[in-house]
Amino acid sequence: MLYRLSKAGFRACLVGGGVRDLLLGIQPKDFDVATDATPEEVRKLFKNSRIIGRRFRLVHIRFGRDDIIEVATFRGQADDSPRTELDDAGRILRDNTFGDIEEDAIRRDFTANALYYDIRDYAVLDYVGGMDAIEQRELRLIGDPETRYQEDPVRMLRAVRFAAKLDFTIETRSADAIYEYGHLLAVIPPARMFDEIIKLFHSGTALRVYELLRHYKLLKYVVPELDEWLQDEPTEAMLDFVDQALVNTDQRVDTGQPVSPGFIFAALLWPVVHAQANARQPDRQKMIPALLEVGETVMRRQVRHVSIPRRFSQMAREIWAAQPRFHRTQGKQPQRLAAFPVFRAAYDFMCIQAMVGLVPHQLASWWEEYQREHPATEPEAPRKRPRRRRRRRDAG
């Protein structure tokens, strides 16, 4: 792809995280390309591509079924350009002013992400000190931190994600500004916040992300009710539950197992839901209605900050409501629970509670034995009824 752009007379380089990860000895998950070709020119060269985005116009080039390479045009610095739009607070609403590679480097967020691999001479190009940052294992914003966070407050979440993923420290000025400008995350659209939260907690370093969010006082903009609960002398067992749930998530990512946003939000909000449901209904036999009611209320408040798609918020509520049912091991109750669509996720959730002492360890052992004796079977796919062919009437 790089060579096709080059043969067409354009400059094209690998850029960003792929170059950074190779220098750190990490296997890149994907590669991005930067070029002086406009999105329309890239689109003409690659028929298997499409232009996306309004805020930042990019080209996605698809290879095979699942592989996508993102191609961006070098961006420029002309703030008075009609293609660049800022709001009154200095936040970037649109940035499609094109420039050269040096200008593009300055427009990127962190120095470690602004390295270019140029196929013309097989060299890594560094315009902003990215190589030194990698050697020092330090995350540094390009330019003035206050201005860069005001341009796009999500950069604070990206700083947390990269620091956790790469095991970097955040440079002092870049870190200090997070405390001052963290409140700007409150104006980020909830749908965009959801995308960023998934990147944070599905990165394989969810526990470290959680610790950094707390350290930099950003958790209140991600899971505000959890942040409030943490200020109110939380129990050690529930603190351990949240940590262990994130550790288990990281293990699943590391071993290539699927992880669901529904499970993540179920774990992060469980301390709040559990406490409020217990306060409302101390009788465990009547806990399910309380969990359903509290879960609905807590989730409704959460989606004001992070727009969780309904399939994931519903999964979280079902995981919560299933927890009291694990204590019902008589008669047909286990069989009914095992037939729940979210049974496996709810079971894992219960096991984490058992690990930290929130439910008896014997209960987890009982359910492990039950599943061994009653292996799950895949439900038969419903047979499709044959379609009747409609007889065409002769015209006449």
C-alpha cells in the first residue's frame, strides 16, 4: 500500500503506535499511514476503501474480511483555515487543514506517537523528540499541555491509557495539567466517552488504568457513582472485588478470550448497586426486585456520562439480578438459572465475589460441580419454514 502511494507520486509513511511499538519490542495490533495525498486521492487509488469522519477525515482501506489500515492526510497548523473549527473554549470541532509532514508531527498528541517510518530511505523520522521519550519511557504531550487538553480533553484519557499500556510515566507538566483540566471531560459527548472507555478497559491493563484514573481524579467523569462510593469508607472486600474483576478481564485479554463492556460496567457499578439494594431490601430472599429497581436507576444515571448501548447495559442488569439466584440450589432453580443467556458471565461474576469473600467459597464450588455434571448443550437452531413460491398470474 505504501509503495502504491509512492509510485503514484505521493509521500507515505507508517506513523504512530505501530512504529512506537516496534521500537519498544511490542507486536503492533495495527498500522496507520500518513501521506500527503488527500482523502479523495487515496480513495481513487484504492477501490477497497472509504472516506470516514467529519471531525477528522480519514480513509479506511480494507484488506480481507477484518484487516483495516487507516490512512490520514498530513495535517497543517493554520488555525484560521476554514477547514479548522474550534469552539469558544478552544476545543477542536473539525480539523481538516492539510500540510506537510513536519506540521503533521506537531499536530499529533504525544511525542512517542509522532514517529514516522519512511520507505524512501527506510529511516525513522523524529521531529518532536519521540525517540528520547521512548528511551526514557516517558509520555510527553507535544506543545503546551493546557492548550492541548483544551483542544481535545479526551487526550487526558489517552494519556492514562498509553501510560498503563506502555508502562510509561506521564511527564510532570502533562500530568499536572490533568488535575486542572480534568473537568473538561464533562462536556465530551457520551457516545465518544463510551468508545474511549472501551479502549481503556479492554487494553489488557484495566487494573492499572483504574488506578491511574483514581490517581488523576478522572474516575468521577467515567464512573461518577463509583467515585462517590470510594469516598465513603468502602469495605475491603468490595475494593478487592473491583480489583479482581479487572485482573480477570486483563487475563482474558491476554489469552485472547472475549470480553464484554457489559461485564466491565457490571463490575465497576456493582459496589453501588449492591450497597443501595441491601439498604433497600436486607432480606436476601427478596433481593431480586431490589436489584432490578436499583440497577435500572444506577444505569440510567451512568448513561448520562457514558452512552452504553442497550445490549450491554441490559447484560449488566441481568448479571446483577442473577446473583441472588446462585444461592438457590434446590429443585429446578439451578437448571433455570443455567438456561439464562448471561449465565456464564453471571457465574464468573459470582466466582470473583467468592474469591474475595463476598459470597461463600463453597457456593462457587457447588456451581462448578453442577456444571461438570450438567454440561451445557448448544440449543438447536430453529428450522426455517420453507418459503412458498408465489405463482405468477399470467397477464391477460
